[in-house]
Amino acid sequence: VLDTRDTFFQRDPFAWPDLKRRRRDPDHAKDLYVYEENGHKTVGSCRWNRGWLKGCFPNMPNDPSAPVRCSGSTLGSRDAMLTYVDAMLAASDEFMCHRKGIPSDQGYHNFL
């Protein structure tokens, strides 16, 4: 899953040595890769991510020093992506952030 308008590959994303090795492992179907948005940004220091998490999940503990994970850059096997999408939809159904005026897939992504 990628944001198409702001994604640029510097090399083949499927040619990573670790990824090639993992494909041979029997439990590869469980692999989900998520990526940090900015090495200097944390959930606590980014007003947008902090706002999405506090606004939608006010009673849930979160670590303000945790890095921000970008919901627009998620890579995984078919099984892992189906599990991820199911979890995102379940969280959306349970918390209904969009009804609180918080239409943020990244909030759900960082919450999960």
C-alpha cells in the first residue's frame, strides 16, 4: 500500500537481501513491513499524529517517544496485508474516528 503521488523508489523494493531471504522461510506469509515517516519525528512531537491519536483514542496508552509510522508505506505478503486491512477496518468500526471529525488512516495505523 503506497501513496502514489509522493512515492519514489531509489531501487527495486523487492530486491532487498533480507526480503529475498525471508521469502524462503515457511512463515513468510506473516511478514508486514511498516516504515517510519521521519527519523526525527515522534508521536509526541508531531502535532498531527499526536492529535489524531489523542483525539480518537484518548483513553489508550501510547508512547510519545515512539516513531511515527507512515500509513502510506506498508508492504507485506498477501496474508499479512489481509490481516492488516482487517485490523484497520475493525478499528475504524470500533472507534469511528471519522464521526469525531478525525478522518485519519494514519491515526489508526499508529494506534495498531
